[in-house]
Amino acid sequence: MSATAETHVHDDHDVHHHKETFVTKYIFSQDHKMIAKQYLITGVIIMGIIGIFMSLMIRMQIAWPEKSNVIFETFLGKWAPEGVMDADIYLALVTIHGTIMVFFVLTAGLSGTFSNLLIPLQIGARDMASGFLNMISYWLFFVSCVIMILSFFVEAGPAAAGWTIYPPLSALPMAQGGSGMGMTLWLVSMAIFIASSLLGSLNYIVTVINLRTKGMSMTRLPLTIWAFFVTAIIGVISFPVLLSAALLLIMDRSFGTSFFLSDIFIQGEVLHYQGGSPVLFEHLFWFLGHPEVYIVLLPALGITSEIIATNSRKPIFGYRAMVASILAIAFLSTIVWGHHMFISGMNPFLGSVFTFTTLLIAIPSAVKAFNYITTLWKGNLQMNPAMLFSIGLVSTFITGGLTGIILGDSALDINVHDTYFVVAHFHLVMGISALYGVFAGVYHWFPRMFGRMMNKNLGYLHFWVTAVCAYGVFFPMHFIGMAGLPRRYYTNSNFPLFDDTTNTQLVITMFALVGGLIQLVFLYNFFSSIFYGKKAPQNPWRSNTLEWTAPVKHMHGNWPGAIPHVYRWSYDYSKPGHDEDFVPQNIPMKEGEEELQH
Amino acid sequence: MTALLTIIIVLFVAVALWQMVKIFDLAQVGSSNSQIADDKDNRINGYLMMAFLVFIYAITIASFYYLGDLPLVSNSASEHGPGLDSLMIISMVVIFIVQIVTQFILHYFAFKYKGEKGRKALFYADNNTLEAIWTIIPVIVLAGLIIYGLFTWNDIMNINEDDDPLVVELYAQQFNWKARYGGADNVLGQANVRLIDLDKANILGVAEDDPNAQDDVIVTELHLPKGRPVLFKMRSQDVLHSAYMPHFRAQMNCVPGMVTQFGFTPSVTTEEMRQNPDIQDKVQNINNIRVEKSKELVANGEEALELYEFDYLLLCNKICGKSHYNMQMKIIVETQEEYDAWMKEQKTFANSLN
């Protein structure tokens, strides 16, 4: 399968002339397009299947608590004696599902796939600033995935302290089986993951700043690139804080320090820890943890901006306001972490401060939502699957975002903190929304990645069933949360108080199972289209951005000749004075044509 | 063996699904050759957008109709409860209106402006007035909610020690709760987990030589007098826990190594709450469900479920290990006389030591 000479391009400068083997082309590739595909397959597809499958097992346990189930018996082995799920493994599933979906699928999978694919192609660069670091970044990610999955096979089970791994539960092996070897592997995996993420982010930042083609000023950048760029900056600022928290926790666990632990009596003995504070860990964790929400969400919103504009055949409404709100969200996201800690025992005055900053962040979010809606107004909407997922994203972003007004209010948070209300809120606003962003991106850029089209009718089926199920799962969940049902309970059978939520739980599980299974349609569509899909035209969505001017076939350097120059922003759709309803960025201005003040 | 069979069955189901999708896939050959949306797709999906809007409204109405009586937004049992509940209701109304309107506009536009060949979209890139409008409106609404919320929060969190609150320690450990009262002097004795002495039954690590500790009372069922402010001091001996008392709209984490606090005034006794028609309906509903379930259990030769009677509860609401799902303590709110009578029967700390 070694590449032949025809895949090589001849250009005056900057083109790699080395010979490609199978290994350098598909495995240790330094080409950003191949690395994007590697992230897509590992991060989104494989880790996504594992993460979603775990959530279905969690839902089955909640709907039919402590009932025997062949699926548990098969997949959980000794953790489900006679097919009844064990309480420890329930917490482990909750933990690893959260970790995989938040970090592996929606951080590395989403940014890894689309930042890698689109940054060089949309800004007109031959490749990332450092292809080598990019390759290292992917392989570190791969190693961290493997370690995370391996943690399921250790004696006492994987980490089970929740994806937030608050000590002392995560620090003391005697507090919980999963806090032994399983937690060590979790921490090692995350440390490697963070290294991978930082290498990737630095690469994105440097590439966007230095490698833009002639004419591609910052105010002509597509909003996708703005979103990826700012996301990378947030990542570089906040991920090292989680790394330090993880390192300090490793010190506490293995070397007897007391950063997070103090005055502990467990299993009949007093431990030596003195003077540390678990609240300190919460601060460090959420200093990453909240920006993390936007690390997940902003790329999805960037993808949506591009797809909604293209398929509405209209410029995105309020380009400057969109950029300003991305920057505002990025700034505010670093000063709102305390809203996860209103009742952690920190000073109530801090609760007031964080309520204020948290509700502020609703303003740029609202501006974004309104701008999307206005972009649709008087458009000529092309209902491609990617467009449907983008509209779906705006819908779930609104529904999920609005309940943030309740959770961000410290007084109201007292009674719904850590209940199902929270589960419903963050799954809609960041889980489902970001997943829709991933799907929209895959449908939209599949022709660019594989040179073939995905089947649109399967795409429609996939979207509509997923959309109905997403609301079916998470909308009723708000109500059982407001009824006071805490999250992360293995079963509610010890609380007759909550017996009136059992039917609702059953309905939710049904929606979840259907919603999970319908993803198989996507998998079929994805894999069969790679091999048997219809050949894609050069620019199937009639889009303005530069990636559609580059040939699809695998080649280093992206463009065979010179890199195209850019003469306009990327949103000249339906511009008066042009015959076509789109004007690609590399088309020079006509005489007397005005560049819109944006 | 079962495992192998299950995997085989799952594989078969997956293959069957794959084939069904493939049939679906092949059946469309000829209907449309291009995989890019055409006018027909735009029309169908435009109508589906409106159908989806109806679905969102339907699930909202159904949730309110069937589940609307579940939420704890009425019948609070503490003095700060009604204020918090009205803030909740006001926020919900605001959210509800915004949700209904924006979802309508979003889906209606998606339907109204569905693409047609030959039509050109309006080139409309910017409007500062519009941007200003939808920046300022959220600012005003949110400012109102923030100010209202902060006043409520400060009311709840500022505990006035001059009111002579009853001081109660909530003590968390994997996986149960204990409560410690200050006794006649209403002052808690010093305590630290390093002083725990299981042989002497000093399970909370109370300082045995502290004069304030001698009359402390340690119990496993929390009793509170109606109408007197209570100041809770939370401690945990092992991992993080959270003391969640949903009926009192109260929650605070219990953190090893530090003492956290939360205060409220119970306003409804357990007995009064049991007479509340809303609560009686809820209990009746739960018992109907339990009776149904019991029939099934008895048919399988298992024991029937006990009937439910309303009680206030303290739940653990921070993941704390294997039995997190069953870490609870009953709370009884009663009149001052009943409370005094109960307290008289309890052993003091000094008398409880071995």
C-alpha cells in the first residue's frame, strides 16, 4: 500500500519529498489530514462507542435496578454476579463514562479531528506548524486511551470516584476498591492525555498565528478557526492546572503528603494526614473543569457557524459580535469555576461573586444563539444532514443553557445541586450539543476527508431519531431532579420517597436505548460510505472556504501549486452583484465591489 | 457459555440491523442520485422541523402534566423555603417563556425559509441595533435575577448567632449519619477524629475531658423543635459527603478536616406535613405503586413492600463509595414539648462511654 510517486507534488518550496511507506502514511503520519482521521476513528468512533455503551448499561440498571441482565453478565463478568450489576461497578461506569465522553470524545475527538483537518486547510497552510509534534500528540492520546481502557481489567476495578475524582474518596484505597490501582491508571492516563492536549493546542495556536496565507487577516478568518484558536488558548491556560492537581493527588496517594487530606479516620484507624483541604482540590479541578465545558462547546459552535452560514446561503449574522462573544466566553469561563462549589463549604461571599460572573456568561451565549437564528432569517436553507444537526445544536444549546440560569444561581443551587437536574442540564448543553457538533462536522467534511459522499437519507433518519430521543431522555430528567433525586445512586429502592419517579426512569431508559441503537445507522453510513459512497464533487456544499479548493486525494502540502491567496471574508453568500450565490475566498474583488464592513 | 451465546446474538442483531439499513440504502437508488439536499429534501425536512417543534411542546406539556407534581417547589418545611421557592418559580417562568419563544422562532425559520432552487437569500450581514437589543435584554433580565438571587442567598447563608440557635453537629461517615446536640449548655464539646476510641464507644472523637462535652447527646435520628433556628455544624470522618435535606431546601458538604455550617428554622412539624393534602396525595400515589409492585413480588415468593409513610429525610448527596445510595437519616420535626420529652430520654456523652 505504499504511496507511489503520483501522490507527490512538485512545488517551488516547502514540499516533502520523502518516500511514503504504509507506516509513515497511515500509522506514524505527520500529515494533518491523516492525523485528523486517526483522531476521528480513535477519539470519536471507538471511544464514543465505549462511552455510549456504558451509558446504556447505566440506564438499564436505573430502570431495572438489581435485576439480572445477560448484557451485564456478558460484559461485566465478575462485576455482575449472576447478571446483577454490582454497586461498585455502577459507580465505575458512571466515572469512566463521564471521563471518556468529556475528555476523550468531546475534547480530543472533537478538537483533534476538526482542528487538525480544518486549521491548515481553511487558513491556507501546507500543514501544521510542527507535523512531528502533531504526531506525538496523537500517539500520546492513543496511549492514554489504552491505559484508560486497561483500567477496567485490574483486580479492584477502575476508578469509581466520579469523573471529578474528589479526594479523599479518590485518594484512599480503603475508601473504595476503585481508588487503588484503577485510580492510579486513571491519573496516569489523564496526565498523558493532558500532555497530548497541550502539544496539540500549542500547535493550533502557532499555526493560526503564523501560517495564514496572504490576505487571510484575522478578521477574514472563518468562525471555525476563531473557535478552534480560542479553544486552544483556553486549553493551554487551564489544562496545566488539572495536571498539577493530578500530580499533587499522586503525591498524596503514594508519597504521604497532605495537600488534600486532613483528619481522616477510616476502617478503624486514624491516618497521618494533617492540614490539607479537599476544597483546594475542588478549586484546582474546576479551574480546568469549567473552561473544559467551553473547550468542548466552542469548537462545536464554530462548526455550527460555518455550516449554518453555508447551508443558509447567507453570511453569518454579526461576524464581529460572534468573535467578540467567543472571546468573552473564553475570558469569563476562567472566572466562573466556583459555581460548582456553592455548597462545598467555601465562604458564602465567594458564592455571590461566582453567581454574578456565571450569569454574565449567559449574555454572550444568548448573543450567539440569537445570531444563529437571525442567520436563518430570509435564507435559502439547504437541509443537508449537517445543517439539521447544526439547527439541532442551537435547539439543545438553548434548552440546556436556560436551566443554567437556575444552577448558576447560588440560592437555587442549594436544592438542585448534584441531583438529576444537573445531569439533564449538562448533558443537553454540552453533551448533546457538542455531539451534534461532531456529527454536523462529520457529515459536512466527510467529502473533504474521504472524497465520497455520505448517504443523506440515512443521515436524515439518524438525525430525527437522535433528536427525538435526546429530548425524550433529558427533558423529563429535569423533573425528577427537582423532585430531589440525587445523581449517582445505584438504586432508589431504599427511598420509597422516590418511588413515583420509577415510571419516568423507565421511559427515559427506553428513549436512551433507541437513541443509542440508532447510532448504528451512523456507523453503517460512515464506514460503508468510505468505501462505497458516491464520489464527491470538488465543492459539494458550494462553500466559500479554502479547504474546498484543495484536491481531495492524499498529498502532502494540501495544494499542488501555489497556496491560494485570499481576497475576502468567508461569508460572501448570495452577495448582490454576483451570478452564483457564493463567492469563494480566493476570488479577487470585482472592480468597485465593496468589502463589507464586518 | 451464556456469555458466548449473548455475544453471538448481539452480533446477529447487529448484522441484521446492518442488512436492514443496507436494504433501506439500496432502495433509494434512482430516487436521487446526488447526496446533496434537493428541493424535496428541503421541503420534507422543513415540515419535520415544525413537527419537531410540536414534539418539543408536547413533551414539555406532558412533563408538566405527569411530572409537574413531583418537583419540590411548594410545601417547603423551613422558614427560608417559601422565598427560595418563589425565586425558583420566577426563574422557571422566565426560562419557560424564553424557551417557548426562541424554539418557535428557530424551528419556524427553518421551516419558512427552506431552500428552493432559483431563490436567492438576503445578503444581510450585520445590524448593530439588533445586536444591542439582544445584548441589553438579557442583561436586564439577568441583572434582576442576580439581584433577587443574591438577596435570597445572603438571607440563607448569614446565620445570626444572636437568635440563640440550637446547635447540632451532623457527623458523616461511610455510610451513615450521626447527630450530636450541645446538651443543656447548647455548646458542642471539642472533637477531632484523632480522639476516636472505639473501645470506649467514643465514635465521634469527642474530647472526653472537655467540660462542654459532658452533656452532649449523640443520636442516630435527628429531632428538631418547630420554630427554633437550628445551626448545623457538619463534620466528616473519612471522605466528602453532602448533607441534603430537600424538604428544608438545605444542603451543605461535609468535608474531612474542616467544619462547615448551614442554618435554617423548621416551620412545619412532621405530623402537620403528613396532614397536608398535597403530601397525602403523593403518599397515596407512592403506595399505589408499592402495592402493585408487591403483588408482583408476592407472586414470585418474595416479601411484600412496606407501605410508605411520609418522613423528612437527610440524604447523602456527594458520591462517597459503594453504599452511597443508602446513606440516610430520618428527621423528625416536633413541638418544643415533644422535643424536650424526647431529649430527656437520651443518654449524655459522659454516660454513654464504656
